[in-house]
Amino acid sequence: MIRGVARESLNLRVPPALKRRIEQYAEQSGISINAAACMLLDEGLRSEERRRER
């Protein structure tokens, strides 16, 4: 790693597979890891709300 370059990391205790999924989503979307985690969480919550409304 280059000195002086900030490296973002997911600072949550999550399973490795979920961490990889979030990091992959962030890279594909061109957004920060934290933003990707929030977006995926929001997507999951909306999906759960739709499921409960049925």
C-alpha cells in the first residue's frame, strides 16, 4: 500500500462473505464502502417491508 493514501474499510463485524459482497458492490458502483453498505441495507429493508405487506 502506498504511504499517505487513505484506505477505506468496512468497520463492522460481519461474515466475510457479506463483507466481500459489500466491497464488490462498492467497487462496481464507484461509491464508498460505507455508502454501499447503507444502500444494500436499505434495499434489504425495503424488500422485507414489501414481503411483509403481502
